[in-house]
Amino acid sequence: MKDIPYKIYLEENELPECWYDLRADMKNKPAPLLNSKTHEPMTREELSKVFCDELIEQELNETKAFIKIPKEIRDFYKMYRPSPLVRAYCLEEKLKTPAKIYYKFEGNNTSGSHKLNSAIAQAYYAKKQGLKGVTTETGAGQWGTALSMACSYFGLDCRVYMVKLSFEQKPFRREVMRTYGASVTPSPSPDTNVGRQILTAHPGTTGSLGCAISEAVEAATSMDGYRYVLGSTLNHVLLHQSIIGLETKAALDKYDVTPDVIIGCAGGGSNLGGLIAPFMREKIRGEKDYKIVAVEPASCPSLTRGKFAYDYCDTGMICPLAKMYTLGSNFIPSPNHAGGLRYHGMNPILSQLRADGLLEAVSVEQTSVFAAAEEFARVEGILPAPESSHAIRAAIDEAVKCRETGEEKTIVFGLTGTGYFDMFAYEKFHDGKMTDFIPTDAEIAEAQKLLPTV
Amino acid sequence: MKDIPYKIYLEENELPECWYDLRADMKNKPAPLLNSKTHEPMTREELSKVFCDELIEQELNETKAFIKIPKEIRDFYKMYRPSPLVRAYCLEEKLKTPAKIYYKFEGNNTSGSHKLNSAIAQAYYAKKQGLKGVTTETGAGQWGTALSMACSYFGLDCRVYMVKLSFEQKPFRREVMRTYGASVTPSPSPDTNVGRQILTAHPGTTGSLGCAISEAVEAATSMDGYRYVLGSTLNHVLLHQSIIGLETKAALDKYDVTPDVIIGCAGGGSNLGGLIAPFMREKIRGEKDYKIVAVEPASCPSLTRGKFAYDYCDTGMICPLAKMYTLGSNFIPSPNHAGGLRYHGMNPILSQLRADGLLEAVSVEQTSVFAAAEEFARVEGILPAPESSHAIRAAIDEAVKCRETGEEKTIVFGLTGTGYFDMFAYEKFHDGKMTDFIPTDAEIAEAQKLLPTV
């Protein structure tokens, strides 16, 4: 067996030429999006008022396994991809585990996360369609940053509605977006009907992601030449993120390494879906058997405690219905610093895989996640994002089990991003002021009362 | 000629095995450090009260060109090195220049800069000497972060005196250091004699780098098993940073590229000295002729407007005297966000090279630096640190000149770090509230009045 370096870098000419769409190989396809009023499958025409045409094609695709990555997008990818697959030698030594741990690191770009993989694709298709610009919402700010970078590259106008609380608490994120020429509006804002309504009804509110989505959609549909874009949850976003898994598999193949366990954190599901795509393909086709694990926060446990049913994708109930694991669209996660994982539902592909028993799921508590983050940072030299640290927690737990059983498992996890803009959360942890939140069964049942009957 | 990828990565086994000390090839050696009271050359014994033994040997070396990098340090380097040499295709296209631009990017590690290259070496030698810990000061926070990471890796205690103004304005930097287990004390503090004196004399002061140095030195010399370490300016720091230049040259050689111009920003000089080392070697030995340029802020122009003379290294005048280009040890740079470049003097090796006509120097103004930073970020996808952006400014200026003359020069510059913790400065720039400061000749002459007579 070849000596494995600390970091496995693919050559630029080994950058995948196609994205991979898992749906083509799934026996049970994910259920279609439904119009929230008629409960009929969403048509291209309905979707085209909100989304870019090519992205709709990708969203509705079920049969085409490999979709060519346009040259313009590959050129941009070359600025920060292929991303390294890192062998966590120092973590292994620290844990005294016989397990072999690898992580795919997506944080080495200015957006600080994997979000850029889809942002550049979405901006490209918007530009190709001749649009002037796009709108979106951002909570923690990673998606907004990624989209700003992508739009700046293609000369598109980018309007970001940022949850007012984040806008005020994360001025640095805001300034990064401004550096890339985006306009950043605190939400709710007086610029949209929905924003004005909310401001009148709740003066002094600090906003919510649901409200920011509604404002971004209204802005896109009321301006000529604009569409709305989204950073997770949707199937076409998973498609773009398959680049993560394809590179991971190519890097492992190069060294004849076959993983036993593949672990990713899951909020809307884009990173997880991307990371596992080519491995799940082999699993579905019966070529290999991998243990594939989604890790979610115990405070927002859609896959581990949610119901598999049609539900609204947004709290405002204006978006289509999706069949997914859901805690109920009016489930309000308790305050939780892993902003990117605070979503009541889960991408439909991943939900179907979970329902079919192909995907395992665990939930972990916040303080144990930050303990894992710190342990990892000290030996591996990378300060991880809170979201990514959910995967670190699960990977460490798995490696510690190997220490006890003596098994030499190969563990691969996704390190989606860096935590440079999350130091308030780290500060809370250092000061012993961080607590764990776990919703009760009654709270979840209450939030699921509004599930639509389909 | 081979196709040149966006990023040239060396393999891990191509990581340099030795650092290179430029002094071995210099015809005029830099003048020795002098005891600030006796004006006699500093002895090993005098230095050993403050610094680690092995680092003193490296500081005083003048003859050994190549110094083996210990395995433990190389293992750590492998976590983030070799760092990429990037071909700035997008910037070239944006500038419509026939010039070919490359940059060596040192920001892809959690400290966010090249400082980690020396921090890990200094921590290693401290550990090897059996010390319990080290003390240091930090202004902008990059050096403190790097040292915290390095000490955490080797299990050394790390005590950082952080200028109180930064401590309060940059809570995120502070939390990163705490994540790595360092103790961070706002300076001036009541923990040291010098801190107490300053607090009594100037109640409510927000501190200064000079004061933080004095506190860190006092703390190191008054505790058993501690030494003081420094992140720039000293010759042994340049030695460790030679890894930057050695990798750069190896990557260029791989593609048969010979640069015409090599550009680095200069504060204390560690990044510049490291980047240029192997190129300057060839220039001194008459094997190649490169244009080698130091870029400094117009607000703190030691190389372009300073005097080449013996001067104190610190405002407190407790450190040894060094022969260097200096604005005077009591020169107070006007408020300037490029924190790492606000030093009144310059490393003695670089000063001697400048005096010998081997090193050119230019100064650039802050607003034009931020304009270059933003232009670069938008096309190259990396948000640069303000310090690094001085080099970007000069590189862009050089490339624009090529557009005018039609020359196809090859330009290499050092991109020392990222600006994620500098968004206050970017905000000022975006809001049009940033101004330029240029000291008058009279102000510089006044500050140089206290130059010692040696």
C-alpha cells in the first residue's frame, strides 16, 4: 500500500467533469414537490417565476446520472478546488485509535464553506439566462457570502436579505459580502410588502430565516430580470455538491482506500448529500456496503425524531410542499449557534434514503460538539465551523469505539467549513455559558399539528 | 512549456528539508545586535536570559547557509504546507496585462498567515530545551494566534500580552487563542511591574505594542522555565520564513518559470525576507538578476524615508540595539489598519541589502491598498489581509505598467494572509471613512532625534 500523505490533493485535470445525480440510481425516487394550494406537482411554469430555468431542469431531473459541469464553472472551481482530503494522523494519535480518519476539507475559500460549490453554479445559470441579478436570504451568512463571491465573478447583481439579528451580530460577514459588491438588507425591511407587514405587526423584531426567505422571493418576483436562489435543501443544490463526494472518492481510490463509515453533518442536507453521493451509488447498486451517517443537532432532530410526510418548506407556507422528514414547519429550534443546521425539514432525496434504511442518523448535543471542535482544532490546526463540528463529534465517537473494540475502521467525514465568524459561540463555550437544548416529544407533536393532509 | 495550473502544489516529499540563511551568502553581513547600555555586541549569555538557546544560535549564525528542519517541525508543516503558488489568471485577465502574475498564498491555515512557520519552530526549540512555556506580545493578533496553535501542539504554556485596544476590538482573535489554550492578558496589565507603572502613570490607557513587549519580556524573565519569543524582525524568524521562498522557487522551477520581479510587504520583514531568500541568493552570487521590491505603508516608511543607523528595537528601549533603517524608536505611526506593518524599524538583514542596493523599496497609501485588496478579492476569490494587500497594490501597479509597455514580465508576490479579522477596516473603506496618513519630514526628523550615538 502506498504511503498516504497528510493531504491528498488531486491534480487540476482530475477535477470531476460531471456532477452526479443520485436520483438516477435510486429505486424509490423522492416524491415530487407539490403546489402548496392545489397539492398538484409543481410545473416548470410555476417554478420558472421564482427559479432559473436550467436549475429547474436540474431540480426535476430523475434519470440523468451524470451532468456535465460547464467550463466556466470548472474554471472557477480551479481557484479553490480540488479541495484536500486530509488524513487526520494527529487526531488518530491523540485518540489512540486504530481507526484511520480522513476528512474532506471544504473551508479553504473565502466563503469559508462548501456553499461556494453551488453558488457559482447558480450564478452561472442565472447569467446564462440573461438575468440581471439574483436575490437570496442568509442566516449565519455563509451562503450569502458564497453567493456574493459568485455573482461578483460573473458580474451579476446580488441582493441578500440577512436576518436582522445576524446583520447586527455579525457585521464582519456583512462586510465580506459588501467587499464582493452585494447589497445586504437587514430583514425584515421596509422594502417589501411582507417586510412592511411584519414590521407593523411586530415592531422591533430581529427577524427570522422564514421572513428573510419571503422577502427575497418577493423581491425576485417583483423585479424584471431577477430570480431567487437557495443554498441548501433543494435537489439541484445536492447535485452541485456532489463534487465533494466525487473528489473524495477519487482521492481515496488513488490510494486504494475503501472507507467503512462516511459521516456528514445535516441541516438542509446539501453537504451530506454531496459527500455521500458516489458512495451511496455503490451501496444502492449493491457494489459496496458502507455505513453512512447523518449527524444533526439534538436541538433540531428532523431525521432522528421527525415524521416522514409532506410539509411546507418555509414557515411562511408560501413555498411548495416537499415530502421529507420534518419537525413541522412552525417548529422553532431553540437558540443554537450551529445556524446552518437549524432547519425543520430535510432534503427529499436524503429523506427517502433514510426511509429506505440506506442512511443512518444520529443527533448530538451542542456542548459535546464544541468540545469535539476544540479537541480537533488543537491537533489538526483547523478551527472548524460549529456545523461541521457535528460531524467531528460523530467521527471521534466512532474512532473511540474502534479503540475499545480494536477495529481498524476507515472513517471519512466532511469538514464543511471554518469557524472564524463563529467566535461568539466559542466564547460562550469557553466561558461555560453554553447549554444544550432538546425539544420534548410534546413540543415536536405540537409543531407537527399543522402538517398538511396530502 | 508545460501548461501551468491555477495552483501549483508541491508534493509533501518536496517540502524543503532545510531552511536557508541568506547571511551565509551576503558579502556585507548585517551589523551585530548591541547591548543598549554598553554598546558592546550582545553575548549568548545576555541573550539566553530572554531567548531560547537554539534560537540564539540561529540568531547569531552568519556562515551556515542551510539548516536542517527538525522532523517534528516538518510533520507540523505537513498539516498546511507546501502552500500553493497560485497563477493569478483571473487578475491578469481583469487587468488586461501581458504580465504573468503569481502569488504564494500563506493564508490557508487557522492562524491566517505565514506567522505559523516561525511559531512552530520557536515552540519546538522551547520544548526541546525543556521549558514550561513562552511569553509574547501581539498587536493585530496574527502572531499570538500562530503561537497559541504551535504551543498547543507541543503542550507548552503560552502567555500572550495583547494590546488592550486590540483585546477589546478583536474579541474573535482572543477567542481563537483561547481555543488553543493560551492565556491572553490585555496590556498594560496589573500582573507586571512595568504594567502597573504604566497603569499608574496613564490610567485608562489602551496600551501599545512597546508596552506589551516590555510586559512579555518581564513575565518571561521573572518565571522559571519561560522564555520570550518574537514573531518578526529578528534574523532567526527570517530563517524560518525562508520556507516560503524555497517552496516558491521549487514550484516555479518545476514549470521552468523565472520571475522578473519579486514583491513582498514589509513590516518587521519576516515575510519579505523569507520570500526573497533563495532569489536574493542567486542575485548576490551573480547567477540571476531579479528586481526585488519591499512594499511598506506610506504612513510608516522605514525603508523609503528612514535612516540606516543603530537604534532601539522597542519604544521602551530595553531591547538590544540593531543597525537598521529606522524612523526612530519613538516614531508613532498614525492610526493605520495594516497593524503588522506599523514598526519603526526593519530587520537588519533586509536593511543591509537595501543599503547595498540589492533591495528596492516603495511605499503605498492605505486607501489605494484597500482598493487593490477589493479588486483582487473579487477576481481571485481570496479576501486578503491589509498587510498582504500592500504587495497586491505594488504587483497590480507593475502589471499595469506592463500593459502600457507591452512587456510580458513575470511577477511573483507574497500573499501573506487573509483578512477575516480585519473587517472593521474594510467597513471603513466601504463607508468612505478611511483616510491616508503621511508623516512630514519634520515629524520623522523629530522622532530620529533620540537615535543613540554608536
